[in-house]
Amino acid sequence: MLINFVVHVVPAFLLGQFFFGGFDSIVALTTVMGVFFFAFDEWPHTNGRKQSNMLKVTPVVMIFVALTPTWLTNYHVSKESSQLDEVGFPEANVFINDEKVIGEQVSKSFSSTGFRDDERNPIGEPYLLPKGILQDPQYKVNQVEEGDRIRIDFSNQLSHNYTLEIAYLIGGEVVTKEISSKNNELVVPTNLKAQAMPVSATWRRHNISFQLWVK
């Protein structure tokens, strides 16, 4: 009976993870289907009341075991969504040499399934600023020099565990830097031309991004 259980359930669970990894409810469904196939396959061969009762209880137990991650995920999604509605998305604070600067408009997104590395919102491409923008006072372009420190942190965030990326053009090539909450500074490199630097911060289930204009 144990071997038959492993043969039916383990492949169902592994196939669910392989094809639908990250979607707990679908993985739970494949696992539960495997359990029911096991029960129907084993039922004609049961001997005695003990085996019969064990076979009846097994699908019920496995349903609870398989659905527990989904229930926990739904709870965390609901809790985080309510917190974001109450306190709002994290606000980016940008400092150049410890002097706070005004950032651009922030784009915000939320995903109940979570952001994985292969699903994360693309950070976007940096681009050189037209000279007209540099000469127009209505556009806020921050002056930086080689060696200046650009620091980015966040207020009213739900968690300190996030990934922070910033991209810039240097020598005609795009450079993407990943910095963390513990090391959230970027040192301005040599020969950085006036440009829009996209910045993206990704938590487990929410993401914000904005552009920092420098010259």
C-alpha cells in the first residue's frame, strides 16, 4: 500500500511543481487527484477494517496537507493587500550625497502569485536625456559628479526584504546594478552622461519603479 501511495502521489506532486511551480492551488489539485487515484486503485485489495479505514482517511488528510500552503498564501496575500490599502505602497527616498532629491512619478504593481526572478517586472532601459530637457527649468535633472553617492531607501514599507536594481548607460553599454537594503548606495562612475536611470524595487508580492534623471 505504501509503495502504491508513493507511485501515485509523488509523480503527481512533482509534475504539478514542474509544470505549474508557484501556483500552489494547481499543485494541490494534482496531488489530491493522485491520492484519489491511489484510493480507487487500492480499494479492491484492502484486507480488514483497519486498512479500509486508513484508505478512507488518507484522501481527507492529504487534502488538508495539500491545501495548507494555498490557505497560508491566500492569508498572506489578503493581509498584505489590506496593509497596502491602509498605508500605501512604499515611498522611495532618493539622496545624493545625503541630500534628498525629488524623484519622478512612481509606477506600482501587485501580484498575488508573487514576483519570481523570471516574472519580475522588467527594469527598463536607461536613455540619454535630450539637450532640450537639460535646458528647460521645468524638468528636474539632478547634478552629479564622479564619486558622488546615490542612496535609495523606502518609507512605510511592509518588509525590509527586497531587491533593488538600478540601470545606467556608460560607454554605450547598459549596466544593471543590484543593491540591497543593507548596501543601498551607488557610486557615480566616471564619464556618466546626462540620462534617465530606471530604478526598480521588488518585494515578495509588490513592486515599484521610477526614473532618476541625472546630468
